[in-house]
Amino acid sequence: MFWMKLRALVITGVLSLTLTPMAVADWQAVGHWDEIRDQTRSAYFTNDGEFQPAHLRSNSALFLAMFSAMNAVDGRYSPYHEDLEAIPGADAELSGHAAAASVIMMMYPEANSEAIQAALDAAMNNADETTRIASLAAGEAAATAAFVSANATIGDVPPYRPFTVAGRWVPTTPPVFRGGLGHRPFLTDAPNNLAPPGPPALDSEQWEIDFNEVREIGREDSNLRTDEQSYEARFWIRKDWEPLVMQLAERREWSMFEAARAYALIAVATSDAGLATGWAKDHFQFWRPETAIRNADLDGLDDTEIEASWEPYLTSPPHPEYPCAHCSYGAAVSATLEGLFDLEDGETLNVYAVDSPDEIQAISDFGEFSRRMSMSRLYGGVHYRTSNDHADEIGRQAAELALERFGAPIE
């Protein structure tokens, strides 16, 4: 069995203790395993490892495996995998470590790095043999279930067909999000279960409002956009949710179990929000402000003026506009955190990207994360307000499903 291999790694021991979870606080162990996952992923693809669907959401698989393993032993929250049962003698935290090692090995079988072995050995170091074996088995069961969920697909993705008219050139490179269109979501049967209603009709008043708003505030040389709004457009291009959870965990001295729960819920919610957003982009194929404004004579309206040289403040992403991916992501993060925690009076959290922690902005409530991220895309001239609002609903629905589906405290 797979857990026999893990057991052998623990018993034989490894001298290298690089990135050892035992050297960090309990709550940091989850992020530590994510570092190992990321390093293993890089090594795997550097060595031409074979791609599989789970690789596009490998962090979700990791966090879900760790939470599920510990929850099967502890039974504190509603489970995601209802058929996982506690294995007699297993320790909750050791099962979480074993699940992390297991699922990383399952996803990247050709990159069995020393870091995985060293981390697992260090975590199991003080456990007796009976507890080790039971915890390894519990971890493998949870890892297998999480890997299957992350690797699940719903069928072949239809071929990409660039829209054009006879004889007219258009870009032929498929948008990046199409790689995930065939994935089965974690929380619903298909991505379009969270689909938005669609962009406003081009003969509607809402379209005129959206068009003219972004034309003025989102243009490169806007007189309406303030310096602060320009900074917001640049700052929120790529900001991560992990630092928010890390700050909460440190201040409240979370256990490894509590951290794994938060990581798993947010990762699953953002993943499903992303799948729904990608499905909608592919389905509606709505034009970016840059395209619409330069071709405003095509919509048949007098109040949407053509401006053939219009430039957005930010570079337009090379995929359809509707709905806003930043916005659905931000809303999924905000709504999940709102459902889990309360900030204390006067408490703030620092927002930054993991790979650029020197540029920081503070938020005073979870909703501010999504609000500012959404508005930044309007200031940047790459999204319309309706797209932002509809994407916000996608993220909030995904968060609600995650909170309902698993992770709720059991009375």
C-alpha cells in the first residue's frame, strides 16, 4: 500500500531537515507544506513530468487533504469527504502531516524530493510505532480522496474557435483559463452552476453607463482618476489571500487543524469561483473596454462615442472581459473570511503579494479586500462595473457553498 512507502520513509529517517515543520509554530505547518508542494511542483515540471488536471489546483488538493485527515480523527467539523473514517490510534496532527506528504507524492510521483521525506520524518519523530502507522494510513486515505476530487473532470473541452468573419485575421492563441474548463468543481457538478446572467445588452441603458464610466476613469490619460485610484489600479494587480490567514493565525495562535480548515475553505471557494468565471468568459466572449471604445460605432448607439486611439491605464488581459476574475477571486476570499471570523475593533490586516511583501496596504474589514480589488479593475480600464458586480456574486456564492458543504462546526 502507498502508506507502507511513507512508513518506510519515516522509519529509515533522512538527515536533511530543510524546511522542517517541527521548527515552526503549529499554524505555520500548513504553509510550510505548501512551500514543499511548490518546490516539488517546480522540480517535477523541470524534469518534464506528465501533466494531470490536479496540477492546476494542487494547493487546493493539499489543503483539503490536510484538513480532511485531521477532521477524520478529530471530528470537529462537517467533512468534505463523508466516507472518510477515523483510524484507531491515529493522531490528528500527524495524520495531517502524512496527508500532506501523501498528496504531494501522488501529484508529483517523479519528484520525490528529500524535503518531503525530511519534513515527514521530523513530524513523526516523537510518535510511537502504533501511532505512526495509524496516522500514515489516515493521511493516505485523506490524500487519496482529495487527489481524486482535484483530478476530477467533466469531459472533453470543446476546441477553441477564434471568432471572426471570412477572411479577417484574429489572434489564434487560446485564453489561459481554457485549461481548467473541463475540471469538475469541488462544490457543484459543473462550472456553469455558478454562471452569471451575462453582460448588459448593447442596446440597454446599463451598457451606456458602463461604457462611458470606464472610458473616462479607466483611460490612460484620465483627468477623472485620482493619483490614489491610479495607485489602487496598480497595487491590486496581484495580491494573495494567504498573508491574511497567516496574520489571523499568528495573532490568535491557531492550531495546525484550525489553519488547515481556513486554508482549505478559501482554496476550494476561490478555485470554484475561478472555474465559473472561466466558463462565463468562454461562453459570453464579451469585449474589453479597449475593443468596445475603439469600435463604438458597431453598437448602434449615439451615446457611446468611438475613440479609435483610446488606451486603458492597465494593459488589457488577452481573454474575454466578462466577468472579472480578480473580482470573483476577491469576493470568494472576503466572503469566506467573513463567514469564519470577526475582526476585533480597530484591528487591521496587511494585504500584499507573497513574492513582494514590501508593498503593503492595510484593510479594516474583510469586505474591503474585495471592494478595493474590484474597483481597481475599473480604474485600470480593463473591466466594466456590471462585470465586477456579477463576478462578486460568483465569489460570494462559491464561499457560501464552501461554508455550507464542509468546515461547519459540529454541535
